[in-house]
Amino acid sequence: MEAKGCKELFTEVIDAGLCTLCGTCAGDCPYLVSSKGKIVLMDSCSRSEGQCYQNCPRTYVDMDAISEQVFGVSYAEDELGIAKEVLIARSTDARITERAQYGGTVTALLSLALAEGLIDGAVLTKTLDNKTPSAVLAKNADEVLECA
């Protein structure tokens, strides 16, 4: 796979409307900043490869490399890939199941982790009124539920 950088980040993620403004690219690149609700290129970047693209959570993930590191084998192309264990879970909290996706498992686990003091906050994505995704730091169960 060819190396990708800032140009491809803008084409494939930012200009395509997939950016959640998590700030990872701006934190990794001296040419990018988050300004007025969008990622802005502050100066010309001549690099053909870059950490901004590689670390963006909205870009390609090398499943073969991850599978080799975790399981010691190449990624399986079947529906589930390689799994150590498959579990099915669902929240029992009606507030969560009425709003969350797929049973609210992640919402319930994050709410529990916050309540138990296991984490101080969680960076989540919230859809704004104009259907634009926005990064949010949720510090309590209500804020987690707003992002469900």
C-alpha cells in the first residue's frame, strides 16, 4: 500500500465530511490546526506520507498487520474475522436502550466506568442538529447518553 499524507487526509476524510474533529491529525502535524469547527491546513505540506493520515481514526486500518500482531496469523476474510471469544450483550437500562444503538452495551459500559471512577471521561461522537458529527468529552452518564 502506498504511503498517504495530508492531501489524501483532506480528500478522503475532511472534504468527504467524515471528520469528527477529534484533533488527532492536528496533534500529529505542525501544518494542521483545528479552527472554527474544522481542520485547517496552515502551511503547505510537502510530505507524501504523514502521521496525520496514518493516525486518523477515519482512514484505512491495516487488518493484516493488526491480526498478525494480536493473533499471529493473517486476517481472515470471513464475516467475523478471528475472534478469541464472541459475546452478545444488551443494556438493561431502559433510558439507554430507548436511545442507544445495538442494545446500548458501549453506552452502559462507559456509564459504569465513569460511575465507578475507572475513567475520568470518554471522547465520543455526537451528531449536531445539522447532522454534522462533533467530538465530545463526556464526563458523566447523561453526557454519554446524549452521544448514544
